[in-house]
Amino acid sequence: MYEEYRNRCKIMQKTYKNNPELYNKYKIIEEMLEIPNCFLNMPISTAINIFVDLGYTKEDARMEYIKVTELKNIV
Amino acid sequence: MKNIEALELMKLNQNFENQIISNIPANLNKLEQGLYVYAKLCAVLNYDSHFFASDQKGPAAETHKNIEYVESVDIENNEVVCYDFNLICIRMLEKIGIDAVFKYGANFSDAEKIYGKHSDIYMLVPPLDDVEMPYGLKVGEEIVLFGHSDMTHLKVENRLIARLLDNRYKASGEERLKIKQAFDACLNKVIDIVLEEESIAVHQQNEEILNREKLNVLVSEYSKYSMIEQDFLSDNDKINIFLEQVSKIDLGDIASLKYAQRLYSQIEDDLENKEKYGFTIIKEKIANDVYGMVGVISFVGEDMNYYLKITPPNIIQEIKHRELQQGFNDGIFDYIGAYFNANHIIPDIKSEYIEENCNLEVARAKLQYFKEYGRWLDGEAFNIAKRLIDYCAYIDNMCDKSFVENDEIQVKQSLGDEFLVENELGK
């Protein structure tokens, strides 16, 4: 279910491969995405920020958060 | 009182029985089959919230005292209480050749013990091949099944608290751990199967704990690189996101509220002004002696003062302060003893329950009783102990701190080993 987010993360890593700080940030996000239910188990602000970092608008970030924390979408 | 013969002749709804038993996966050994039946019942049955909220009195209680009710339980008519669950579970286990008994040693002819008394059951480990037998387990070993709480645990936490009655082992700590791990592997296997069948979330509890620790480290690392400091989500946004999530919950009554509570706890620490908000589960009178459970989200501060009521599974309505207070005054709303948590008192609402229970003198009297008689007044060691500590924490805010600290220390000291042993036994 996190496939889309992983793909976005990879693209961001490529984009920022010459910027160690941003590259590292996306490396951390990539590791988070490997953890099942990561969004349900982190503060809501962090989760929304991650979606924004992955290129979603603020409103879409909110929708993504609601989607991934719905009971039926918890993996 | 029950007709004893009726109890002995009690039959389950045949279709329901077939649905559960014929669904047992073929590759499970006998022990796993028993655990599967238990886990499946926890998934498809719900604890009757009306019975719970009505303090086991009135029409809701009468329904469950009728032996014919058990015979009518199926996937659709799925609200049960502990003894309904136990009767159904024992009968189904019997059907697949696994022995199970009531915790208090009652059998089907001890109607009085079965009905009206909170109980768990022991499932006995059946004979298995050497290869199938989990490490260290013995035939006839007792496994405690807590159907009354596992119906909610499975849905909300994706786990079961059923476990080996491990205090009976004479094995060393390390040996006990290995036996426990072997049993847990069996239990987790059937939990995963059932969660997948029921399309409920799937995860391994042990793995989840490790993952949470890892996640905490990553979140902390991430915060160094992210724009979290410029948090663009206001408290209002966070609450709205929470409410949108709540509006999509669709579980049984108790599980829906518990899941909403879990979601709320996820945003609670993240609220800038968290003292202005709250989430509380209370009861609401539906008819004479009939209560349902509802959630109340509080918004109380200088600039706001209103409440939202969540009627499970997902109906959200605004309720004015005056209306809520009047409801508490008239006995329409009240706290539920077993769910009461002094940290979740609805702000700005007065209630008799709080005045009676969040009272240092009452706490002291109960403590004194415990000291003199070695047991809690109402026999619910764990809940009472927890509440006493909660009372102290609550009263801590109300009066001189040092005065209360002494009481809290006293409470904790008196709990000591006896409390820990009782709690370990799952009482």
C-alpha cells in the first residue's frame, strides 16, 4: 500500500542526490515506509509533513493520512 | 433462574456453528484448530454495549439470561456477553474434540455459576504429535481464554490476551519464556489467518513493538530535517482530521469507540493546547434501565465551549454544554465504572459519579479495607487499584501535592506483590 509513497521517495532521492541534507531526509522517510502502520503510530504533524515532503499538497496530504489510517487499510 | 436441563440440552444455531467449524483451515493441528475457533468467535461476535453500559441490569441483562438467546446468536445477531461467549466457545470446542471448562470449575449443570457471573474459560491442550506440540507444552495444560475482552482486543489491537496459565509452570525464567514463545507462535498464526479472513488489519504484536521503537528513532531523526517546527496544522485541523477518521469507523459499538480512542490518543500529544480537548467514553440512557455507550469529545477553553457526541459506530453530533450538564444531572449520561479514567473526565461538567469516586476519603476507605481483609471491596483488584492511583493523580491537581503524594505511595505499596500476583493471573 505504500508503493506509491516509496516511488515518490525514490524520485526525491534521485532529485536531491547532490544535497546530502535533503537526500538524508528522504532516506529516513524511506526507512519509515518499511514499517507497517507507520503513519498510525507517529504524531499526526509528522505524518502530514511526510506527505508534503513526498510532493502532496497540504489538502491531499490530509486525505492521504485519513486513507492510510483507516482500519481496513492498516497492514 | 435457568432450567438446568435446558442448559444441558442447549444447542447452538446450526448454521452459525457450521460457518465457524467448516471454515477451520485444513493445515492446522488440533491445538491451532481450537485457538482458531476462539479467535474466529472473537472476530465475529461483539460484546453487548447495552449490557455493559447498563451495569448488567434491566432489559439488556434479561436478554442474556434467556438460554434461548445463545441459540439465536449468529453472524448477524452477534451481540453477546461473557457467559454467552463462553457457552458458545465451549460447545464449539467440544464439537471439534477439544475439552474446555469454566474457570470457576462450573459445568453445564452449574447454571447459577454460568449465568450472572463474570467468567473466563480454560481450554485444555489436546493430544498432539511430537512434531505438532509446541515446545514445552503438555497435554491437558490450561490455556485461559478471555472472550469478554478479546472480542474488542482482536478488532482494535489485532491481538488476543488469551494465554497459557503460565503460573503453573515450574520451569525457570528462560524455560518459561521459550514455552511462552512457542505458544504465542501458535496463537499469532491463527490470529493472522482470522484477521485476513475478516479483512481486519494484520500485524504481529511483537514485531509491532520493535517497529514502534525503531519508528520513534526515525521520527526524531526526521524532525531534524523536516519543517515540523513550522507546523502548519492547527489544533482545529488535527481535530477535524480525527473526526473524518471517526466518521469512517465501522466496527461493533465497543470496538468502534475504543478505536476512536486509539486514534485520539495519536493526535492528543500533538495538540498545542491539549488541555482544551478531551475524549471520554460514557453511557447514555436509551430507555428505562437501558444504556448505550457513547464517546464525548470536549472543546473547552477561553475561546470555545462545546462538545461532540459520537454514537457508535460513527455518528457525530454536537451537544451543547447545557444539554450535556442537564443529561448528567438527570441521569441520562454518566461515567461507566469499568471505563472510568480520572485523566479522561469531561471538563467543565459536574457529576455525582466524580464527586463520589474521585474522593480521597472513599479511596482511603477502600485502601483500609484492602489492608484489613487482603482483598478489594468489590474483588476487582486490578481495576480498583488502577482507579485508586487515578484518584490520587486527579486529587493531586485539586489539593496540596505533598498531602496526596503520601497517599499515592501508600496505595502503590499496599498493592505490592499481592496485586502483581493477582494481575498476573488476569483477574
